[in-house]
Amino acid sequence: MMRLPRFHYYRPRDIREAALVLAGEENAMVIAGGTDLLPNMKRRQQTPRTLVALRHLDELKRVTNGSGLVIGAGVTLTDLVQDRGIKSAYRGLWQAAAQVATPHLRNMGTLGGNICLDTRCNYYDQNHEWRKAIDFCMKKDGAICWVSTGSKTCLATSSTDTAPALVSLGAEVELETAHGQRTIPLHELYRDDGIHYLTRSNEEILTRIILPDGAGTRSVYWKLRRRGSFDFPVLSVAAAIRFGAGGAVDEARIVLGAVASQPVLCDSASEFLNDRSLTDEVIEEAAALCARAAKPVKNTDFSPHWRKRAVARLAAYALQELRGDDMRATREKIARQAL
């Protein structure tokens, strides 16, 4: 049986108090649902001395409308999936949240937690004794990357479902400390480093996700995994497109997940789609550009070569769905869900 290490548990009254605790503690982490952090602690991958609880803070559970949508980081994935407004206006985000883990984990897991999800790797996601037996990797306690022994950086993979969908929608996030707050585009929260994959400092709390007006924008999310539920993605494609009056693409944004230590923006494919109609030929070319942007490595299920080839197919499926094609049969075959 894997047991949690000893830690102090702090239950602040509001966000400011939580930020003050983080600023004053040398080794503290925030916890909301705990669906990723607690298993990591049992495996001794993360060993904070203090946990600062956020789950009870109502200010993080609000969804408010304005010129766009503001979602509190403490909103559970289940609440997000059950929100009809999100399903209608931000369907790609809804599809991503609906495919996270299982209903039980979505009941606990929060949107903020999924955005900040730890990177994953076959050599890292093992218990302490297994990792010790082969010698620890550089992500925790070691000095070598077992995926690529010559690599100077950790190659653990970003496995969040909601982040690619949110990045494709042009989301921003609000980060708060004891000294103030800042708002940044969500894609700037990530860096391509499996250890230091977030630009957020340890003292910052992710409090809100800000989405632009979804009117006129179609969005989708496609996920590939071995099983039909529970599994993290081995590949995902999020796409959002705003169409012009004549049916041509006014603006497009395609984002890949689980092929690097951060969500990958396919700028070349997005720019190629501008002012073009989604014909079969255009979709195939854009999908090929997405595949070129993907550089998966051998750190998760399936071979890197096969996953790279699969990028083109998933990107094509996403664009066909955005065009208006009936993709239900294909989606049920791949995702085991109608969505």
C-alpha cells in the first residue's frame, strides 16, 4: 500500500490568505480536487510540507458572463460538463472536459487543476521503489532522462485535456499572489520543459479562466487513448474556427496535446486555413502541416512514429467536424463517446 507522506494542511478563509501562506512557506502547494497531486505524493513525486486547500472557496467556483465567459479555477469538471451554455458556445472545451478520466474523478477534479496538471512519462509515473530500482530520472531525484539519455531537458509530456481546447479558444488566465495579480494568455502559462512546465511561480494561484465571446466560433476537441475512459491522452487535437460570410475561414487556431511538454500551437496550419474554404484538399494539407509540427517521443503509450502519423488523421477529423460533417460514427469508434 502506498501511503501519503506527512504534511501540514491549511484551510484559508479566502484567496488572499491562501496567497499569504504560499508566500510564507518554503515548500507549500495548493490543493483543490487532489486527483493528480495526492497520487503523486503517494509515489513521492511531489512532497510538499504544507497543502493549502482551495476547494471550499466559493469565489473560485463561479461562472460569470460578460463580453465573454469567466470560469473560476475551482469549478469542477462535472459542473463544467453540465453547463449547457458552455456546451453550446464553447463545445471544444465541453468535449475536452467530458473526456477527462471518469465521472468520479470529474466530480472532484477542477478546471484549474487540469490546466496545471503535472507532465507525465512512462519512467516517471511509477512508484518510488520502481524508480529507485532503475535509478531516478531527472524529473525527480535523478540526473538523466530515460526517454533520451542525451537530452539536457526533461521530456515528460503535457497530458491536460482542457488546456489545448482553451488555448484554441484564445483563453486567458488570472494569477494572484499576496502582492497583486496578473492576467496572461493561457499559452504563455506553459513552457516546453517537463520539469518546469509552468511559468507560474510557486506563490501564484490560478484563480480564473477568461474566454472571449464564443459567438460565431465553432470549436472541437479530439482525443486518442488506448481505453475509452480514464486514460490520459496519447494525442489530442483542439481546433477553433471563425467563418466569414462566404463560408471561408476568417480565423483558425489548431492546438496539439500530448506531443510535447506543453500544448503545441500549429501556427503554420492555422495561417494556411485563413481565407480558404474547408474543402477535402485544404483539410488534408492543413492536417499534414499539423503532423509536421508534432514531435512525439517514446514516453507514453504507442510508438512516436505512429502517433505522429495519427496527428494528421485526428486533425482532419477535427476540421471535418468543424465543416459540419457528421462525425458521430468516427468519434464513437475513436473516443467511445458520441459527444
